[in-house]
Amino acid sequence: MPTFSLLKGQPVFETRSGTKIGEIMDLCIASAGIVNGLLVKKGIFFKQTYFLDIQKVASFGWDGVMIEDSKYLKKLKESPEYTLNHQHAIDGMLMLSKSGDSLGLLKDVYFQEELGTIVGYEITDGFFSEITEGKQVIQSDKPVAIGKDAIIVDVNDT
């Protein structure tokens, strides 16, 4: 199960022709915490952003994302509800448990590619905390609530 940071920048290939048609730029995330698509950067000189429905992805590999037809890429007409790093970014947002405890700031997400379900959140308390404590991952089976000021997550007891 990859994190988005491993997926970012990966090429998108059309399986019928073997042609590279773009590269992954960001995730499109609904306010319920579900990944509903990918933002794909396409073009040589004038890069444009396209939306790729997560259900249209044939497979996620270590070296590329495979789709059957380049027509699955739709020109981005309106901003996604949320993204990880671009417009309406949730990267760096405060994460709170349902009981009101601060968990840290969101840094990355783990998601099941086939379903688009986010199953883990990599959080940070800052640079020095990462050096001394390492990566912290919050797991949750239930979708989160993403709001203007914070992300609320139902934390698993693990």
C-alpha cells in the first residue's frame, strides 16, 4: 500500500499503445476522506492538468500508473474539493482525533489504490520530532471529516 509521495511524479502509460501520456501530480480527495481521482500533468512545453478517475486506473506499479485509454483523462474544469498539495491542500493541516486530541500535522497519506480509501495518515510534529521519533502513522478504517480548519479522524486502537 503506497503513500502518495511514492506515487507523485510517476508516469502514466496507456496500455494499448505503450505511450507515456503524463505524470501524477496530486490526489483529488472528497471531504469524506476518499480519494476519487488523480491529477495528471500532461504536455511538453505548456503543461495542463487533467483529472483521472481512480476507478479508471488499470494498475498501480512501482514504475508507472497504467490506464487502458488516454481518453480517460478529462480536462480539469473546476478545482477538486481537496488535494494533498495543490489547491485546497490538506498537507500540513492539523489532525484531531474524534475525542479532541491533537495528533499532529498531516504529511502524507496511505491509500488502497483499487478503492481509493485512505487507510493511514503520516503525521509530523515538526522536523526535530521526526529526527528523534521517526515517522508517525495514524490508522483509521473510517473515513475522516475534512474541514476548513482541521481533519477529524476516528483513530484505531492498535
